[in-house]
Amino acid sequence: MDGRRRPGSGTPFDILLGVVGDAVRVLVVQVLLLGTLVVLDDAGQPVSLAGAKLRGLLAALALRPGQAVSAELLVEQFWGAEAKATATNSLQGLVSKLRRALPAGVLATRPPGYVLDIAVESVDANRFERLASEGRRALTGGDAATAAKLLREALELWRGSALAEFIYDEFAQGPKPYVSPS
């Protein structure tokens, strides 16, 4: 071994790259859901997303990073169960706009719908869950200093209520994996 850290070795470097086993998925965007939606590109610059439905589409996909979300479900969530035939075309138009706003390859078409092809850790809510879980484990294991550090780091991710601008949207309803830290 030459002493260099390699992707997949369990280092913080892996978290930034989204390493899962031998597969490396480079994080090209960061999606911040713990407050008003913010999207950062691979250079850390904000991505401009105009329009409530466009922002909602990104947030709905970011709740399931790396997983295909069916077009049928998205139509139902954004246009209702009684959606007109034009709703599918409207969704396709939104997807096209979102693709233009995001770095190439981030939004993919994958049966049965669309996938935000980013690592789980690129969504702040998922980082919060991991840090909170590690903090609880450290506390249970008697390591209060590590627990405090991890839990403080988790709390610092919060910038307001989770999915704040989407509280009335169907995709943001129901059981949420996030609870307000206050």
C-alpha cells in the first residue's frame, strides 16, 4: 500500500464523491431541502430555478436521489388524480427545462419516469439523517464528545423548515423522514 487514500476506503473523501463500494458517483450538484430549496452546481454556485412547479419537480426527485420516480406519480402529484391528458406533456416540458438548468447528465430518463442521478449524500436531508444517526450511536456508545460534534454538524444543516416552500404540495405530504430540530 502506498499510503494514499483511495475512493471506497470509508474516508470523508468518499462522502463527497458518493462512493458506494467500488462505484464512484461524482456529486455534480448539492440539493438543500432543509429550508427553502437551494441547488448548488459542481462549482458550488446557485442554480437558478424559476417557477414553483419546476422547483417542486426538483425537490420531489431529490427526495429519492438515484431512484426513478414514475412519470405517472409526478403527474398525479403536480396536476392531481384527475389530470388532463396535457399534464404528461406539461411534465415533459418541465423536465426539459430542469435538464437545461442542471449540469449535463444529472436528470435522466429511466423507466418508469425520471431520476435525479446524484449520490444520496448530495441532499442535505440525507446528510442530516446520517449525522444524526451516527451522533446517536456515539452517544449510546458513551462517546459524548463525538456525539456532540456530529449532532452539532447535523443541526447546522438546517436553514428553516424542511421543504418550506412546498408545505401544501402533495409530494411533500405524509410521513417525512425529517423533523424540525426546534
